[in-house]
Amino acid sequence: MSGWTAGTIGLAAPSDTVGRHPVFAAGAVVAGERSFVVFPLADTRGLSLLTLGRQLANAVGDGWAPLITVALLNVEGRTIPVSTYVSAVAVLVLKPPALLGPTKESS
């Protein structure tokens, strides 16, 4: 929760300066790239029970994405398909802001 609050406050100024779509797009790109760093940690058994508990809470509260990633991991037995899925979703997230166009007027 504190990371979300810090992110909201820290990204408010860039959002006001360049517009919310570029900031949103940058977040999607970072999420996609980060998945190739974070998910392979599961292969090293470097995840703690705290992280597992958080992921279970996300599965119950945040919808299908955690269930899809676990299914991909179970079927494939490796994390690259999970990273690919997260990156594909990040690319899909970029489409609506691109279709809406800029929200900040050019000066």
C-alpha cells in the first residue's frame, strides 16, 4: 500500500507535465520488462512465504491474471511463458491510451 501511495504522489507531477497517457504507457512498459526479472526468481526458489501470501491475496482479489500465470507455470514448468503473458498484457494496455489521443494540450 505504501508503494502505491508513493507511486501516486511521485508520478503526479510527470502526469501533469507530459500527460497521463505517456506516464501510463511507461508504467506498462516497466511492468512488461520487470516480469522477465521477477518471475525467473521463482525458478531459484527465492520467493518467501510472505510473497506467496501476497500472490494468493491477489488471486482472490484481483481477478484472473494470477490464475493464468500459475496455470502457465504448471503447464510449461518454466517462467518464460509467464513473462511473455505479462508483457503481452502490458502491450494490450498501451492500446486504449493510444486510441484516445493526447489529453494535454500542446503549448
